[in-house]
Amino acid sequence: MSTRRAGEVERTSGPPAVTPPQVQRQTTTGRLLAEHPWTTHVALVTVVLLLGTSTAGLASETVRGATALGLFLPGAPVADVVVRAWLAGAVLGALVLLARRRRPLAVTAVLTVLAVLSLQVAGVLGVLGFCLAWALHAVAARHSARTAWIVGTSVLVVVTVAVWWWQDIGLGEVLLWSDEVPLVGGPPAGQLAEPEFSSGRRSWTVVLLLVLLVLGGVTGAGAQARRVHAHDLAERYAAMARERDTSAALARSAERARIAREVHDIVAHSVSVMVALSDGALSALDRAPDSSRAALTELSRTGREALQDMRSVLGSLRPEEHPQGGPAAPTETDLRAVVERFRAAGLPLTTSGLDTPLPPDTALRLAVVRIVTEGLTNVLRHAPGTPSAGVALRCTGAAVEVEVVDAGGTRAGDDRGTHRGLIGMRERAALLGGHVAAGPGDAGGWRVRVVLPVGGSAEGDRT
């Protein structure tokens, strides 16, 4: 249950991802077609069949008019052949177009073959030109512009040659002869087996085919452009979502690092001081009860402060309880109080420059206190029994310099350490544009030197 809820929270943390079809189908018609894709096929088949049926009647009337003019022999089965071929082309063309989306190139090739056969057998193109336009639309919508141009040009050339060679009834003939009636009281103008060749009448069919193919190619290219645009929008939306998630992850990581650093400071520093104070109080319990009492008092105060700081830091894990931006991190900036606490814990401390006034920048003052606290905690943990330790503070007009040194412990420390404290010091200094140098001292022991520019930044330090 917890896993499922976590997934639900993750999915609802931002706007849902979108797909290119969702971008394209924003209108009511688009959504309807997306929900019922078969409606497009049904509509196209219906249009082709209706167009084929209606134009087949015109073709039949054209044959009658041509026969009345003597362009066909009376009684010739031309009308039956033309009508059958016209209707057969409409039915076959509608069925072949059903596969136009999956195999647009194959559909175009099949329709071209059907057009040539119809012209060769019956001398008519019928509605196959309209079907070829739809096939080219599918080619342009799913292939490159170069492919669409090559296919469209090839179809136009092949069908034009077939029209020029075999066509008997086309657009020109329909417009000229469909309303002719037999002459009353006289024979027809002539008795021909078929109409004479006319380049003008055939040109009308070629022009109509050219217009249909251009319209099909242009609309198909437009559909592809819309699909590409929708894909780009979806990719851009996904990139924005990824950027949003990455930014949120970085923010969470930075917050976790901040909380980990603060918890480390509180636990490592305060507990180390508390352990030292309790050891000192225990050893002085019989021979110096007043000193033991003072150590226990300091131990209690340190524990209460650590508990308060811990509550403050852990409270940031529940921002809903702090609507004003969450609890502030511990902000103690009294350096002298920190030094006295470690001195009470048994460190033989010598100090210099603690009375130097620090800049009013709270972040810088807090960084100084935290870095000194970390340095002295390391002395307490890793150099037990050291004969001397020192803290030096120098403040110039451009930077604040802090140095923590020790003479080395007289016995091995019982804590190997995780180097998290040194990493924390360097992070704090880097945030203010400063740097930390840590290593063995010239006369033994350990030395930490920190330089923090006044009013500086990471950018300014690099320049």
C-alpha cells in the first residue's frame, strides 16, 4: 500500500506527460476520430463508392451521347463495359485504400496498376484518379518530401501515358457529350468504332489528375508537418518535465546535504564535548567536587542546546508545520562561548584575536563559529591528551582568517572519523567564496587554516 501511494504522489507531483496524438487531437472531431479510428475508413469508402456510382451514370450518358453523334457503332457494348469498369474501379479502389496507412507505397503502386488496367480494358480512368490522390496523401504524410515527389511524379507519368494511349471516356468527353441526344429524322454524323484521338480532351483528364495529386501531396505534407510539430511539442514538454524533476531532485539533494551537515555538527560536536565533560566530571568527582559540579552544569547546558538545535534541524523535514518557510538552522555566532565550552571540556586552549569584530554578515559569522567548532571537535576526538591547542582569528578589510592548530595527541584517538567534518568545512567556505587548507602542522600535530572573503562569493573567488 505504501509503495502504491508513493507512486501516486510521484505521478501527481507535476503535470502528466503528453503524447503527440494528444497534442494533435485537441478538437472534438479529433478526439472522436481518435476514439473511433474505423470511422475514417468507413467515411472514405463511402465517399469513394458514392462518387463512383454518381460518376458512372455520367459515363453511361456520355457513351449514349457519343453513340448519337456516331462516335460509337449503334448496339456496341461500350456502355456496359464502361459502367462495369467504372464501378469495379470504385469498389477495388475503396478496398485498397483501407491499407493506405500501413502500406502507403504499396497501395499507391496497386492503384496505379488498377488505373492502367482500367484504361487498357475499358478506356476509362474512373474514380481511380481520386483514389490515387488519397494514396499520395498517405505517402506524403508518412514519408519524406523527396519520396512523395518521386512517387507523385511517377504516378502522373505512368497514368498520363496510359490516358494518352487508351482513354476513350474522360473528363472532356463527359463535359462535351453527356447531354447529346439522337437527331430526329436523320442518320448520325458518322459511324465510328471508337472516338477519334483528341489530345485536347485527354489533356483535361491529365490536368484533373495533376490537380488531385497535388492536393493529395500538399495535404499529406501538412499532416506530417502537424505530426512533427506535435512530436516536438511533446518532446519539449517532456524536456521541461525532466528539467523540473531534475531541479526538484537537486533541491532535495541539497536540502538533505544541508540537514546531514547540521546534524553532523550538532551530534559530533555536542556529543564530543558532552563526553569530555562527563569524563572530566567523573575524574574530578572526589578530589574537586566544585569543578565536577561546573562540568556537569556545562554538560547539561550543552545537551539542552544540542537538543534544541536538533529539533530545529529535524523540523525542516516537516515544512507543513512551518508555513513561514520552515525552521531556521542553528545560528549561534558567539565564538568566545564556543571556545570556553571546549576549554571546559579539558582542551588546553590558547586564543588570539577573538575580540576582533567580525563583519555583520550572519552567514560569515556562523561559518566562522561552525568551522572553529569542527576544528576543536577534531582535536578533542583525534588528538586526546594534546599538550596545547590554539585558535587564532584575524580580520582584514578583504577577508577573515581562522586557524586551529594542535600539538598532537599523547595517545591514539578512539574514533577514526569519516572526513565528513572536513568536507562540511570546505562546503561552508566554498559557499562564501573561501577555501580551507588542512594538514599536518610544521611542528607536528594538525593545522586547519580557513580564509573567508568579506562579501565574497564562489564566482569572485574563482576570478
